[in-house]
Amino acid sequence: DVKVTQSSRYLVKRTGEKVFLECVQDMDHENMFWYRQDPGLGLRLIYFSYDVKMKEKGDIPEGYSVSREKKERFSLILESASTNQTSMYLCASSLATASQYFGPGTRLLVL
Amino acid sequence: DAKTTQPNSMESNEEEPVHLPCNHSTISGTDYIHWYRQLPSQGPEYVIHGLTSNVNNRMASLAIAEDRKSSTLILHRATLRDAAVYYCIPGAGGTSYGKLTFGQGTILTVHP
């Protein structure tokens, strides 16, 4: 079975802190994605990557950056966390244009 | 991205079939029709996808209209575990790198 793991299920940070969210997949997938999910707004794509060191902006990239130094790992970085970045963050991976496999999510609270 | 229309919510009784509709009238010729579902407190999970022909797997069936402007996800016998938000997503065709755009989905409630 494909496994996508995220570094934390719950995270509490303070405004202005730098936050790293890590995602690891074990199936050699080329594509990896970061979404955030908010009540009433659904899942929105932040960034995605289709290869090592390659990244593309999604629908809401502002305030975020990403890093993909190894194929299995895709990191989401909040350079200076703000309260409006309190959300559920979901990572996913896929092979080419095949179905996406999601991790369990990280619930981030920024105080 | 193709615009989709799904009912906000639907209800079913346990062990009855459920037909979840989706309209995607602006779908492009290379876009697949994907269905995902999200159980409470979990990430979305893949259910089924198709291009033109009807598709069946162990979880569900997908019926695609001949003009591809609509599709229906069929759960043959709903269980309580099928209570979830169901997302219909046209996309991931061509050179999109598998990118999908999730809408609001349909909240399915299953009654015992």
C-alpha cells in the first residue's frame, strides 16, 4: 500500500515563527502536492512538484514556499506564520497523472 | 479547470444503493473524471476515475454520460462507513501533472 506520512498531526506555533511541514511518500511517485483545507472553502492547492527540485504554484501560494531536495520528501515552509494560516494542511502524491494518495493531515494553529 | 456542480448533500439508508450526480459541462476532451471521498478527520481517498466508458471497482461504479457532461457515482449498497464528502473532479489530463481542483463536494449521510 502507498503510504504518505506527515511529520505532525497537530502543531501550535506563534505568529512570526518559521514553520516546516514535512511530507514523505514511499512509492517513488513523481508528483507531490500541498493543500490546505478550511471550512466552507474546501481543499485548495498551495504548491505542487513534478520532480526533484521542480515546483509549481497552485491556487494560493502566497505566504508559502516549498522544497523538494529528494524525490520522496516535499516540505512546505511558512516563512513567517500568521493567524490566517491556521488550517488543516494535507499532502498528497501521485504517479504521473494517476490518482493522488493523501496523508492524514496536519492541523496547524497559529497564535 | 472544468466547472462542476454537485448537490450540497444527500441522504441514504444503510444497504440501499446511492447515486451521486455530478455535472461537468465544460470538461475538456483530455480530462478524466475523478471521484474522491473524505471521511471525517481524514485526508481524501481515491474512489474511482474514468474517461469515457463506465467503470467498476470494488468500491463503486462510475457511469459517464455519452457527451461526458455529467457522471454518476454509484455505491451499490451503502454502509455507515460510506458517510463522507464525495468530490467529483474533472482534470489531470494532458500535461497537468495530475493536478486536481477540489470543489465543495456532496455530503453523504447514511442512516442505519
